[in-house]
Amino acid sequence: MKTVHLRQLAGRLAAAVSEMNYAQRRLQVLRTAPDRYLMEPDEAPATYDEFLARTAGLLLHEPSARRRGALGLRHN
């Protein structure tokens, strides 16, 4: 194999690992979200304290579209 092919393969592998890492982190955030354990998760918080309690968990910042494109991530 040529060096170019090995680099392309390594790049694809790195993009796949990066996407799996992103998916795992996102899944962890969703699983531990306080809204998941409410009786009516689609209802708005009744008080400001309840709002703060719901948003107290880890917030995962989504990468910009430019960064997602550079990393090979295609999330809709």
C-alpha cells in the first residue's frame, strides 16, 4: 500500500472513532438529563427553581457546522 492510502485509511478510522466518541458523550448526557425522570417531561418548568434544577446537568456544546464538516460528522 502506498503512503497516501494509509493516510486516507487512518483519517477515516480517526473520523469513525471521533464520531463514536461524540455519540457516547451525547448518549451519556441524554441518559443523565433530569427531564428524563419527570412524569411530564414535555411540560415547562413550573418555577424558576425547577428550571435551574433541570439545566443543572452537564451541557454538551454542539460543534459548529464548519467543525462538524471538518471532523466528518454529519448530525442533523
